[in-house]
Amino acid sequence: MARSSAKKSALRSLSALLALAIGLILLVAGLHQWGGGQLTPRLGLDLEGGTEMVLAPVTEGGAAVNPGQLDRAVEIIRQRIDANGVAESEISTQGGRNIVVAIPGTPSQDQLEAIRKPSQLRFRSVFVQDVETGTPPSGTATTPAPGGTTGTPAPTGTTGTTGKTAATAPPTTAANGVVPDALRAATTAPTTPPATTPATPTGTATATEAPTPPTNAQLEASIASQASKGLLTLGWDQKKADAAAAKVAKEYVALNCHQPGAIDEVPDLKDAPMATCGEDGATKYVLGPVEIDGSEIQDATSGYQPGPNGQPTSIVEVALSFKDTGRAKFAEVTRRLVGQQSQPPLDQFAVVLDKRVITAPQARAVITDGRASITGSFTLDSAKRLAQQLKFGALPMSFALQTNDTITPQLGEEQLRLGLLAGVIGLLLVVVYSLFQYRALGMVTVLSLVVATGLTYLTLVVLGTTHGFRLTMAGVTGTIVAIGVTADSFIVYFERIRDEVREGRPLVAAVETGWKRARRTIIIADAVNMLAAIVLYVLASSNVRGFAFTLGLTTLIDLAVVVLFTHPMVQLLARTEFFGHGHKWSGLDPERLGAKEAPRYRGRGQFGPAPTTTVTRTSRLAEGKAQA
């Protein structure tokens, strides 16, 4: 029974691995056919070359660009390039004025326009705020989460006083949208009071009917109603507010913040409401028209908030000040928002950078002097980042293209060929060693390496298409190092099996016992490699990150191959006559390994000492037949 169960488990594991491989192959084929993908991994600048552009900032009125604006421009351009799915780009400044951008491959016209356009920082009122809990296709309904609510995170900070506590939002039920209270009440089946709930014969109460998910039309109507209410607070007439609210409600329902590039399709009109996403990629908003432009900000700093006596407190804040023209506008906005504190989120205003909300604080006081304090769950680093976004986010500049040159690979085909040759030589050495040391059992190592190589290749191709991952020479080095990591797992496992055979166990039992003992060592070793890869990825520069990423990826693939392929294959081979009977070329010959006969049972729970003579293949043959 146990042997049959182990065999079924091995077959299930191999089937799961086969399904994974087929799924990756179909995904690669589908992306190549319909998603603009390719059948080979994308290469980085050092291996493929690309395009180098020199951009010169063009400011309004020809004003000089200060270093802070230039650094912020570099950061914004990097974010825009990453958002367009281009990885392994290099961005730097030149001569204290120009910006040099090197991109692998040939950028499209849309990517060039996204890089060169000016950055926009704007302040808008918040009408609707919700957190997406999944990634269903736009326009489809989903079942409410257990408990009927989804958590809405607290805004990044609040003006005037301390941060807002996280609130509980209505359930997300359709097209990733929020279900307001009125709509939920209208679409939820009534709950029978406990006193009149009929009991089942076992004495338990029957379950109440589940809430009915609203249709998209109901959701749009609810969002439109909330948006119209917000527009009316801005002085819009009813007819104009209803028309604009109905339009933005459709955009809100169709928007999926988890989808890459979804923000690019969002309309961004200054005089109209908009549906957009937060920086976290999960929070959705309906925002009002632009009320204050980012160019009205005079300064933004971060640090510990001073107390009444002037001494710094433990509260981290972002101090924001406006110019004279923005001071009056900000006073008017906070006066209106404070009056809406009983109707959240109408008391919040959002700071929008390039159509994405970077913070949505709640107004707690009317601010007439143009000096606001934003507080919340900040760290010093997060507060500094927000202050920089506020100070330099609105860059009143565009970028003129000075030069656009094609650059040759920094390393080229010769270096790539030598790197791949080193990988092949390393692979062959592992194969030769495995066959010499483990004989026929070494073929399991060869097949496992082939499977691991195939899965790694397919994964890199998929990541290149879906996430813009590009393989650099550092990444190639990471995959070569992974050959040794993978082979190490096989050696640990095979040596544990041999140790069990030397102790006199039959091969089938030796495989299972050896796996239980080797599995922990393999997992710990892979965990250490994974931890090193994560630390290296977080702390290192972009080039070394390629090495860290491929090392971490291949470590995960190694673990999957050992569990889903290597161990199941050995389980099945142990039940064959060639391996199970200890053939001299199997690599598991008891006589060659110096196996000792197991202690014999002498009755009444007593075992005799194991003989000192070694077990011959002839004596093992009968025992192997019994196990088979």
C-alpha cells in the first residue's frame, strides 16, 4: 500500500511539472503570436546595444535649471521608462544640464513622447476612494469578500493635524469598484432576525441569503451620484455635474489599476473630473477638476514636527508652503473640505503626479497662511520622498532632443559567446562528474539539468515580454552559477540515498528515508541562496541586480525541479530491476558501496547485531525482488 501510494505521488509530481512546462510553452507561443513577444530572452545594453538620447531641459521663460530640478527630472524619466516596460536602462546627467538616456533596443514614438513631455503635479478633490482586492477583467462582477467589507488604507497624511485612521470601506463587488452604502442597502437581501430564524434538526440556525452583487449599471449609477455630489460642492450646476459624473463613472468601472499601462489611457483634463489610481497600484479614485497647480508650491520639506515649545517631536511631517497666488486658493479649498468632514472622502484632496495619486490627505483645519503640515504613518525616508515629489514634481520644463544615436553593444556577441561557452563547459563538467560518480543514476542529474534549463529559458522569455526584463552579462553569470547550485541539490540527495543503502536498507526504503533527510538540507541551502539574492538585489546597483535576479529565479526553479522531477524519477527508478536489484552500473550497487546487512529480528522484540561481512549482489537480489 505504501509503495503504491509513493508511486502515485511520484506520477502526480511529474504530471504537475509537465503541466507547468506546457503552460509556459503555450504562454510563450501566445505572447509571440498576439502579444508582440519573441521566442528568445531580451538582451540588455551590454549585449544587444540600443539607443542613446541626449535631452536638454527647456524651461518656461528660459530660466536656468537648478540641480534639484535636474535630479528630479532624472527620477521622473526613469519612472516613465519603467512604466513603459523598458528595463535595464541607464539615465545620467551630463555637464550639470543635459540628461543622457540609454535604452536597450529601439524606443517607440510613444516612449519618446513619454520621456520628453513635461511633468504635471496637480491638486484635486477626492469624490470616491476604494481599494481593489483583485484583478478581474474590467466590466465583470465579483463575489464580495468574506465578511462583506474590504479595508481602505489610510491616506498618506492629513493637513493641519495627525493622520487619518484606516477605515472600513464597502465591499468590492463589480469591476473592482466600491459599493456605496445606499446601493448596498438596495441590493442586499434582508437578514432574518435571530429570534425568528428557523432551526435545523441539529439545533443550528440556517444560513442567511448571501448579498446580491450589483450590476455594472447599478455601480456606475452609484459612483455617478457620489461624483455629482462632489461637483455640486464646487458650484457646478446640476445638469452639467450629472453629465460629467456619468462619464467619469464609466471610466472608473472600466479602470483596472492592476493592469500595466492602465494609467496611460486615463484622460487628464484640468476642468473635468477623472478616474485614476494611486501609487500603490491598488487604490482607485474619482477626483474633481484641478483646483491648484503644482507650480503654486513654494517649498516642501520633511522632518520631525516641532512641538509647542519648539522642540522636535517624534511625529514625522511634510511641511508644505504655497506662493502668494496659491495661498488664497489653498485657503478656499481647505475651507470647503473642512465643511465636508461628515461626508468622507469629500473632505480629502489628492496630490496627483503624472495622473497618479501620490497622497490623499484629509483636511482638518482651514489654512489661510499657505503653510500646511502633512502627517501620518511616515518614516523619514517616505516623508523625504513625498517632499521631493511635491517640491520638484511639477517641472515647468520639457526636454528637447539634442542627439539620438544607435549605440553598439558594450560587450558584444564575442563576450556573449564566451559567456555561453563557459556555461556549456560548466554544464559538461557537471554531467561528466555525475556519470563518473553516480553512473546510470547520473542520468537523472542530466535530465534534471535539462528540465531546469528549459524552465529557466521559458521563464526569461515570458518575463521579457510581460515585465520588460532584459538579460545582461551579469544575468548570464547568475544562470551559470545556478548550474552549481542545482547540481549541489542532486549530490546532497544522492549521497543521502547511498548512506541509507550502506546501512543495509533496501533501495525503495533508502530512497524515501534519504529524501526526508536530504529535503531539509536542500531547502535550507536554497533559502540561504534566495536570501543572498534578495539582499544583493535590494542593495546593489542596476548591473549587479541582474545577477541577483537570475540567481534568485534559478534557485526557485532548482527547488521546483528537485521536488517535482528529481525525487519522483528516483522513486520510480528504484522500483525497476536495473536499479532495485543493485546493478553494478546503476550507481547504487550495495557491494560497491560497502553495504552492511541490516540487524535481524530474533523474536520477542530483540534484534541481533549486524554481521561485519558486506552484502553481495546475490543476497540483495532476492531482497530487491521482495521489495519490488
